Amino acid sequence: MVLPAPNLDDRRFQDLVDDAKRLVQQRCPGWTDHNVSDPGVTLLETFAYVTDQLLYRLNRVPDRLYVTFLDMIGVRLLPPSAARSNVTFWLTGPRPDPVIVPRSTEVATVQADGGEAITFVTLADARALPTRVAHLATSAGGADAINQDRALQTGETCDAFSPTPVPADAFYVGLATAAPSCVVAIRFDCSVEGVGVDPADPPMVWEAWSGDRWLACDLERDETHALNKPGDVVLHVPPNHDITVVGGQAGGWLRARLTAPRPQQPFFAVPPKVRNVEAFTIGVDSDAVHAQLVEGERLGVSDGTPAQSLAVARTPVVPTGEPMVIQVARGGQWEDWSAVDSFASSGPEDRHVMVDSATGEVRFGPAVRLMNGGLRNYGAVPPAGAEIRVPWYWTGGGAGGNVGARRLQVVKAPVPNVAGATNRRAAFGGTDAEAIDNAKLRGPIELRTIDRAVTAEDYEVLVRRVAPEIARVRCVSNVDTEPGLVRVLLVPEVSGDPDQPLRLADLAPSPSTLQRLGAYLDDRRMLGTRLLLEPARYRGVTVVARVRAKRQVSAERLSAELVAALHRYLHPVVGGPDGTGWPFGRPVHQGEVYAVFQRVAGVDYVEQVRLFAVDLRAERPTDELERVVPEPTELIFSFRPDVLVEEAV
């Protein structure tokens, strides 16, 4: 049971007033009017009120001692984390030479009335590389590609897919060079021949070769309506786009691939015909963070004593995945001192510091007196007079950086040949600094783990400690055939509207988070165990339903609301029966989908619900089931639901 906290004085306001009136009767018998209208009673109540406040403060002493104890065992408030987003910089037009968007370019939201603009900073140089179409090819049903360069050179018409299109047909566009992270516009001259397909919902995806596999491209817009009319297809090419050989020709290949249709989704009956294809770069994507970079800040001069501390000028310090470095001048050279979590394992010659991200304090190692009278230094001591600086650090962060899609619009400093910028998806990962109440709850949990990962729960606690941008974590062991393998499944925070569809890419932790967690847990795992950090696994499910609307209810509006309710209920972070994320391993039943739909205003009745298991790699439904049962390590993932709403007659 929880140890009861002592109540140092349990008297309250009314108790104090009653005690005072009893003393009045004993010591001032001539004072007979004890009603609230008497001025003397008013004074008694005033003093009782002030005393009650003092007693309240006295009873807070155990809380203060508790916080002091947490500080003694090394519990520190978690700093804020910075939101991240991918920003697209749009060019003024196609350029013959590369356009470079330099590192630390600032992009901000439009300043609202009375509010401050939210600024993001790019993390690396971004290069918009010029490109053109060099080759064309086609493939039937996943077979080897056939070169179509003749059609490109002569302007002849060629079929984009098989005479009778089937899933896995593909139309290949080979760029002269790879275009990693570029926004490429492919200009088609097509005729309206793609009979049978719904131009607004074609069973087709655009992909790019990434060096070892084909990766999906983000589609900015498709003016061709699935290659059915002249226009541009604008694609965001993945950052690892690479050269490969297709149809006997090397190039930076992109392709439009037909996928298996969902239930009730129209498919091509006749292939589109393509007469001419051009390509050019119109933008470049760059990762950005909601923080500001501070470079070359001088902290001060060492006094030569152990345990000295200095502080950076701007707080809080935001962790970005790269370890913070302090530099000390020695002999005309700058020596790097690395940040550690504790001086417990630091020797007298180890150049270590501890950094409190919340306060910005930089502490050097202490000297501890031993029983024999000597001193032991835990960490080296900078020589007296040595200058100390921070080469760089990030400051800022917070939940306010989780801005919505298309909110970043202002490039603060002009970049040559760049017309503007925007974020096509919502920013994610921003969290505020930890509150003291949460630290009180976390303290006993951290004390239990003693900074070591032994049980599965220990791994989960340590992940939450070091990575606040991770929303859910699940550690599983003894489920693989390899002895000693510990698998840690991660679900990152997902910003944006939970009623909107998710992409699997949105549920992948950032490489910097994986790197930081891997290094942190590797120092704390048991010997003989092997650690594997990876995104959580997902079991796809497609819901196909037919619903009858009430009278005077718009079918289009109700269909959108039903799909939104389904996305929210099957959400891995905020979904599930209790709204804390879909539970690992929990199946989804037809019956609960009926219940979700029936709760939406405007629904008369749900006529039919069908569940299809989905192969997420191939992006196609497989089997129709009454319930979709994931593995114990899997979460349900809603994939392209299809809800038909019939209006009342």
C-alpha cells in the first residue's frame, strides 16, 4: 500500500474560529455577542483565515521533501522536444543549374493578430537538381520492362499499360539523373483512353527506385486524372532516389504502377495512350525543426576547480539526436568534452560534462574525498584560465510547433530562384517541458528500474524517459526463435487531425530518435541480449460499408463523417475503446464498426459492414473476414475505407 503522508496540522478555518470563540467565553465573559455581525468576530475570522493559509503551507513540507528526494536520486525534468516537418521550397521555374537552399534557412507561419509566428529551421543544405526525361519503358503484369525510347524520340503514341490492364502493370519514366528529395513535374501529352477508371480514385501509385527497392512517391497533384488527359503529374521524390537499369537503360527511374482495386473500386478497362513525356524540377524538400541554432557561444573561463558550472545563454536546450559537445581551449587547440548522463563511471582523465537541458547548466565533474583522506576526480577538470565554449546547440521546441499542413508559408530570408515554401503535412513530435507533477509520478518508476533494462517493462520506462516524442512503446521478448533478442516496438506522436487518414510513413520514428534510443538502451541492457528497435507492426484492414442516412441529411457529408469516425476509432495513438490508442494484438470486429457508425449523427441505420484484411506491402485487400485478428505485436491500421451512403427517399 502507499505510505500515508503525515498531516502536520489538520485544523481548518472553522476549527480555528470555534476554538477562538471558546477562549473568548473563558477569558472575556463580558463579550457575549458572538454573531458574524460583531466586529470582534470579524477580526477572529480574519486571523483564522490567515492561520489556515499558514497551516496549508506547513502541510506542503512533505511535498517539498519529496521533490528534494527526487533531485537527490537524479530525477530531472524532461526538456521540451522540437517538432519536425518536411518543407517544400518551390522554384520560380525550371532552372538549368542546381538551386541550393542553404542549411539554417528559416520558414515561418503567417503572423496572426496578436500572436507570434512559429519558425522552423532547415537542418541541411537542399539541392534542387535539374533533370529531364531520358528513357521510357512499360511492363505487363510485373514482367521485365520493355524499352519504349522509340516512342519518346519519334513522338509516337504508346500504351501506358497492357491492352487489357491488370494489377502490376507499370509505366516507367527514366530521368537523366537521380533527383533525391526533388519535386519533379512530369508533363504528359495523353488522350482520353483510360476507360473504366475513376479519375479521382485510380488504383495506381507512383514509385521511385531507392537503391534496393521501389518506394512510394508523395503525389502533389495529378492534372492528367490518371493519365487520361494532357497535364502535369507533380511528385515528391524520396531522398534516397538512385540510378538503376530498367529495360536495358540506366536512369533515375520513376514508375506508375497499377494496384489491385479495393472492393467496389473501378479499374482500367482500356489503357491510357501517351504521346509525349517531359520532366523538370520545380522544387526541393528539406527537413526542418522548430528550434533555433545557436553557434559559437562563449560560456566563460575555467577557475580550475572541480564541480564548477556554467550556463548557456538561451534555454531550454532542445535534444536533436546529436550529442551535445563542450569545447575547452588548451594549448591553442579546442578539445571536445562530451555530455554524459552521470559522472558515476567517469575517470579522472575523462573529458565529461553533464548538461541540464531545462536550465542550460553545464557542470564539470566533482572531486570526492575518500576514506584514506585522498581525493578522486569523477571527470577531468579544465585548467584555470581556459576558455570554455559551446560550438552549437538548439533552443526552443514545445507543443506549439505542431502546426498543421500548409501552415509554413513565409521564407524569412530570400533564397535565389526560390518563390516560396510550404509544409505539405502537419509537423509532429513537439512536446512541452515536463511538469513537476509528472516528474513525481515518474520518480518511483525510475527508481524501480535503477537505470537498467532487465524486464520488458524496464525497456518501456527507459524509452519514455529519453524520447518524449514516442507516444507508445511495446517491448516483446521470447517471441522470436533467436535467444536473447529483445524487440522494442515504437509508435511516434502523430500530429494533425486524427479524423484524417494516416500513412505508414507517418508512424515511423525519425532516424535521429532511433539512433539516440539505440545508444541509450545499449548501455543499459543485460549482457547476452541483442536489442532491436523498430516501428510497430501493423495489420491492415479495409472497411466497406453501406449506410442509410436520415431524411434531409447530405450523403456526401455523412460519408466523410463516417470515414473520419472510423479513422479516429482505429487510430494507433488516440483510437481504441478507451481513446488511448488501439491495443496491441486486439482484433477488430464487424459489430464494433456497426457501433461506431451508429453513433454518428445523421445515420438512420447501417445496412452492411464488410471487413477485408489488407496486404500493406502490396496495398491490396486479401481475404474478407468477420473479424481481423492481428498478432500480439501488431496494431490495426485503417486502409482506404469505402463507405457508401444512401440518402433517404
